[in-house]
Amino acid sequence: MPVTTSFPGIYILELPSNAHTIAAAPTSIAVFVGYSHPFKTKHPGVPIELFSFADYEREFGGFIESDILDPTLPFAVNQFFLNGGTDAVVVGMVPGRYFDEATSPPTDKGPVVAGTVDLNGSIKFTAQEPTDRTPITIAIDNVQTATPTVGDITVTYGSQQEIFRKVTLDSTKPDFLQSRINSTSALVTVAPDPTYPANLTKESGNINVAAPAGSNGVFNVADYGTVFQADNALDKWPLFNILVTPGVTDGVVLAEAVAFAERKLAFYIMDPPATSVADQGAGATWIGNYPALAPQSQNAALYFPYLQSGDPATGAAVTLPPSGSVAGIFARTDTARGVWKAPAGIETTILNTTGVMPANVLTDQQHGVLNNLGIDCLRSFPGVGTVVFGARTTVYPNTALRTQWGYVPVRRMALFIEQTLKVNLTWVVFEPNDEPLWIAIRTTIEGFMLSLFNQGAFAGSKPSEAFQVKCDSSTTTPDDVNNGIVNIVVAFAPLKPAEFVVIKIAQLAGQAQA
């Protein structure tokens, strides 16, 4: 407010700061989705926040002893808390069938029937600008037999790649393939036509979906699809950082989970098939074959192999998928070092395990092969225990994406910054879109980024080398202002893990012999 002047002298007016405080977003709230106890789950399909395994037992009934129902979820949640996790959100699903058909009648849901669907026969792809002879490949994957039919489409042209997840052939839907791709793709246009142009490479995207062997139809892809649907309960959960579907390796579910994680700015921890092995001579069960079947995403990582542990309820030996333990390691590392530190190395000793499965104890050579495939391995070392010894995302084999998002801590750091700014910049909405606002935005974000720099979160010896924040007339044009848009550019220099330590040893010539 203005100062009322009456006498000659100095008047002091305190002005409010134009900077706003930014509170860092959490980094290790983990969502678990899976089948829980069919008779003791209080709220099936509803996200429940838990802070201990005792909370899980109260809400979902604890460990399950069953030859029919997959008991993986409670073990994964228990491993999360034992290994450093403190905040979990669990969506416990009650399976539609949890009886053995040989002794009991099935309930209303049966097993998912195996089938093949091919979107290719009804679509024509045309290159936007075929300027050379480099082929454009169209991959159609993760096709679902639901109505309407949906699937993922990947368009690749040299080092360029576009991914369109969960598009549909139903023209009444907002994700209609033709409108989704034609409105955003710089590589292709599409139209309903069974003919493919000669300059396109057609890649069949057939998917077979079936209940896992020995499960008697308990597993149902649709159960997971319901959880990950837009506007469902989990989609409305305000914020989480890690997504886990313990023990699930079905291609359709993985695609659903990856798409959901990308939409929610979260990171997905994937499990390998329980039957996969480290021996490259094992044929189809070699774990190196699996990345080709799992979706590639900068927001996902695949960990191998399964772990050995004991059943707290019976004392019997059990094998556990790694995702629950790894999620706990993520949380422990975030607390001790920060989200910018790779959740891997000798600090990441996994608790409540006797080691990896004996058949999957890796040699350095085997580890090297899997490392280049983007598979993060668990290793056991004398005097250390079993640790996470890999920190690559599933896009690492993709040379076009490797440089930016090939490492888990780099991607998680970016997601952390994105979530933090998304939550803390709501005050900007409806403010006058001009220089005073832009200065306030820059001041606010620079203060937050400087605090991260002081914690050692970025590469660079000084702030100007570590991060940049731009919000001015160069990022927000007059047309943007007229359209109510303010553009903010935040760049940072990430810390990348030192994977390979090279020691050079030389003798000094001409030294006297003792």
C-alpha cells in the first residue's frame, strides 16, 4: 500500500516477496497392484495407504496359503517395508475365480481365453515425408481383445520413434487411432484401408493372452486393466512415485502398467518370468529373450532374478519376484542419499533373503550380456550379501533414447522435478501473464533448484553449470499470452552412475631390487 508522507525524511515500506516456497515432492510412495486374500480384503479394487505390514494384514488379511491363488502380493509388500519402504498404496484385487475346477465349481469369471488379434488388416499407414529410402517400421503390440479393440503402436524412422499407447479402432472414442496419430505424428498418417504402402515395413503385433500355467484361471488381464483405467480410483490418487505389479509378466498388463506410470509421472519396476534363467544356452527360457517381449519405457526397469526367502507364516522356503525388495531399496536409497543416487551398489543389501536362486547365480560375463540388454541384475558377493547391481531403464538398448534416459536415477530425478513443480506451481494459474509473473516463476524455481544443487543433486561445479530456468518473452510469445499460456523451461545436468571403474597399473622401470 502507498506511504502517506508528511515530514521530510526517510520512509520504510516492506514489500511482500514475489517468490513462493517450493516443497519437494516425495520420491518413494510405492503403489502395489495384485491379488489379495479373497475373503479378508475389506475394500477390493480401492487404493489403501499403508505404513507397515501390520497395516496390510489388517486391510488385506496378510499372507495366503493356497495352491490356487498367487500369494505374491503380501510377500512383495512385506519386502518393501523390510528393505526401507515407509509409504505404500495397495490395490488388492479379489480374483473372480479362486477354486480348483477339479474339486470346486468356478465362479462367474473364467480364465482368459487364448486368442490372436491383428490390427494391421484394417489400417493403412502413409509416410508424411518419405525423403529417403530409410524404412518406416510400424509395430503393433499389446493388442487386447476387449471391445473396442485397443493396442500400442510404435512408429520408427531411423533414430526417431513415436509411441502411441492404447489407441482404438472405435471412431467414437477420444483415443481413436486415426485422430490420435494424425494430430501429432511427424512421421505417418493413417486411414482405414487394408493396403500397406510399399515403403513401409509391416510388423505383426499379435498377442496371445492366457492364464498362466497352473493358475487354474485365477489370473485375469481384465482385472488389472480395470485398475489402470482413466478416472478409476487409482488414477485419482493424488501422487505416487513407484508402481509394482508383483510377479506379473503378461504383455498386456505390462503395457497397461507402463502407460499408466508414464501418465502419472511414476516409475515402474518390472519382474522377470519366474521360469527365466541366466544360462544363455537354455533356449526360450533365457532371460535375455524377455526384453523383446516387455514394453520399452524410460519410466521402467526390469530386475532379475528371483530371490530365495522364508515364508513368515510357515517357515518354508519360498521364491520371490525382486520388485518388492527393489522398491524398498529405492526408498532406502532416496532417504539416505537422494533420488539422484542410483539405487544400486554394495550399499543396497537386500534384507530377508538367502540370496538369488542357485541356478541364476551370475558370472561377470553373463551379467555383462544382460546389462547391455537393459536388465538390472541382483548379485551376491562374499561379505556383502545380495545387492542390486544394475541401474538401467528398459530403453537402454535403444541407442536413440539411451543418452538421455538410459539410467534409472536420471529418469527418476526428472520425474521428481516434474512432480514437484506440477504440485507447487498452481499459484501461477490466473495470474497476469507478463514480466512480473515470469520473474516470480524464475525466482521460485531457481531457489528450489539451488537447494538441490547444494545437496549435490546435479553435475557441475557451480549453479550455472548445473541447471537453467527460463521463463520470459523468449519462451512465452505474444500468441502464447493471448492463448493464456506461460512456458517454463527447466534444464538440469544429471549425475550419471559410474558403472565401470578402470584401474590402470604400471611398473616403474629401473627400480632397485630388494
